[in-house]
Amino acid sequence: MIPELPSPLRRADRVLLAATQWLTPRCERENWVRGWQAELWDREHRRKQDGTPGLLSGVIQDALWLRGDSVRQALAGTPFLCIALLVSLLLMATVPAVIAAGSLHGFLVIAAGSVVRVAIEASLVAFVSLAAGVTSLEQNLSGMQRLRLKARVFFFAKMVLVLLLAWMMSTDVTWPIRPFIPLTTLVLQSLLFVLLGLLGSRWSSLDSALRCQHCLCSLASPARVGRPSWNFLEFTGAELECKQGHGHLSIPEIETSWCQASEWVAAD
């Protein structure tokens, strides 16, 4: 329930609050209106005494900041934010190559000629990454078929974007020496692409292992569980909770016969 605006406020201030309160998140709207009512009333009282200016810009900026902060909290750790950041990095990495090629058409022509080679190298990097991964993808996907499909699509999208980003970064680094030593440049670019691709694929695997199986959001910071001196009597390690309450991930500190790997425990 939005509180009634007090009568000492000027009509302009009442209109300002009534118009900008809808910019704030619903859960914070009432406290926001109360706080600014008091602030505007105090500023109006002082303005009549010493000519203090109004707070038009402050009201709008505060409302917009609250709205932006609520969006940031809602997107923090989500798969959408992860994909959006990778796409943004890929676009940023593409700009130097386009500038060096002279035009977007010139860059596309060069990129089209490298499709087969890049596809072969990316396939090898992906195979090595999955074969020597930190954790098995199937081990982390024990939920419903719909959730398993969602996790696979997200993992595949990350891998594709990471490999494209690795190729663009290797292209940016080796492009200045391409006209002078083309063959050497080709070898250096391939080696750099493989190195960056392996590092990026390892990050992608670790990131997937530390996400909720239900909503695919990043898990909260790990919390210590158990006592190290009781390794053979009870679980000792760390637990990472889903921020939405879907469950937690148990990571043992020392592998034992009854607890050899991380385990996802869904909420009841």
C-alpha cells in the first residue's frame, strides 16, 4: 500500500513522486516513497528559509538505480547473463579483426576461407576437453529429461561461444604479422587457438559443474561442512547452495569409498 503524500509537499513534488515511484521495484516502492517524502518535505522547509534547490535529479536517479539494481540481482548468475557476456566478448574481439581487414566484407572473406581448418581444430579441442574434463557432464545431470536437455543446450552454447572467442583472440594477436610471415602466422594462430580453447573449455566445464541442476544459476559461495579429523566418520568438505532453494552441491574434501565425487542433492 503506497502511503499518502503529505500536504506540506509542493504540487510539483507530489507529481514527481507519483510519476517516478513506478520506476522502482514493487517490493521497495513503499519504503522508497516514504524516504523521499521525508527528504522532499525537509528540503522544501529549508528552501523557504535559505533558498535550497529542489531534488528533481536525485529522485529520478535514485529510482532508476533501484530499478537497475533489481534487474542486476535478478540476472546475477543466470545462464542468460553468462551467454550475453560471452556474446559481448566475442563482438568486442571481432572489432580489431574487422578494422585490420579494412572492412566487414574483407573479414568475412578471410573467415570463410578458414572455416574448415577452424572446424577441425575446434572439434579436436572439444574432444580433448570432454575426454579429460574435470567432471562428467552426465554425472551432473541426474534430473528430469527436460532439465537434462536444457543443461546440454546451455553447455553446448557456452562451448561454441568459447571456441569462437578463442579463435577471434588468436586472430587478433597474429593478424599484424600475417603479411610478413603467413605460414608461421598460421602455425602460431593454430597453437594459440588450441591453448585458449582448452583453457576456455576447462572454464566452461567447471562453470557447469558449479551450477544448479534445476535453474542453471550459479551456486552461492561454498560453506565448510564437517570436521577434518572425522573424515571416515562423517562428510567433510564444502556445500554450495542454490540461491533459489532448489538444492545443494556437496563437494568432499577427501575422496572415500562412500563419497568419491561431488553429489547434487535436490531439495525435498
